[in-house]
Amino acid sequence: MTDNARAPIAVPLDTADIAVATRWAAAVAPYVSTVKVGLELFCAEGPAAVEKVRAAADVELFLDLKLHDIPATVAGAARSLAPLRPWLLTVHASGGPAMIAAAADAMPDTLIAAVTILTSLSAEDLDRLGIGGTPDEAVTRLARLAVDAGARALVCSPREVALVRAAVGPGVVLVTPGVRPAGADVNDQVRVATPEQALADGADLLVIGRPITAAPDPADAARAIAASLA
């Protein structure tokens, strides 16, 4: 982490406008450890988005591209991304052990974070998709598979984080999207929890987006949430 005084929060820079993204990053940097560059910004700006965000804010960089393809293609993509030196890079755990291992081998200096089950999916959605078991069972199964394949971080909802921590032990970084302060709109998230509960259950990094970036003053919103976790 960049600074132990900053809260273990990743703020998603979910916009196609690099000026907005860098403004958000600079605003929240005094209070949070990490910012997240996802598909919207990366597709709009390409790798330059990472360098521009870094220039605006001294924080860790979480590159959330959720790679999912055959192992050779993912390995090639990871090698192309390696010069950006992200702290975390996401791949889909459902891509399988060989794909996860290919990403980890191609980017040894980055934590490969395997996404288990998206926080927007409900039990009914999993059933329609043919994914066996409850969300708890599916997430735990994918978490073990990913760690055995070389993932050093996992993405799971705060509802499953305690189970995942018990399944994989203390040495894996657990990232939890779907975190919402008490009373906040859950938007398109389904399996959610408060920041305090997610940390208590074993999360290492909380992904908190719209409660911060959609606030009238993102810096003040980030400061308030960070203070609540102190």
C-alpha cells in the first residue's frame, strides 16, 4: 500500500473523460490508498490513462480489465500491460487455472486478482447461467481454484469475504466491490455490505465508487468514509 494512514479503499475512475478521472484521483488521493482504472476509461484512453492518473495522484493503481480468453492470448495481453506496473490486474477466475497461471507468469511483479462471481449477479442469475451451487459455494470453489493456479488476490462480494478468507488463508489480498456506506443507494450491486462489515469479515481493499465519485464533493465523501474506518 502507498500509505498506511490512508484508508484501504479503491475508488473506481468510471468515466471515459480523462480530465474527470484525474480530477477524481487527485481529490481522493489524500484519503484512500488506491484508484481503479477499468474498462470504460482504458478503452477510451488506452494505456496513457494509467500514466495520466499516476501523474495526478500518488496512489496505488488497480487495473481492472477482467481478462478472459485462452491462456496464450491472456499471457500476451499481460505482457503488453506489464510496463504499466499496476499493483493489481484482474482476470476472470472462470477462465480456468491455465489462463490464471499464464497471467501470473507474464506479470510476476503485479498481483493477479481473480474475479470470482460479479457482485451484480444474484443466485437466480447463477442458476440461469448454469453455475452450480449457491453464490457462496461458487465463489469459494473459484477462489480455491484461482489461488492454486497462482492468483495472489481475489475479487469477491463482501457477502462471501469471510468464507473466502477461511478458504484461502491470510496470504491472499481480498478485494471487495459492492461496498456501500449505510443508507447509500446500492445501484446495480446485489450482494453488498457496509465498509465496516467488509473489513471486519476479512477484506483487504474496499471498492467504493458512486458514493464517492457521484457526491457533490468527492474529496469530502472520501474523507468521511475513510474517517469512519479509522
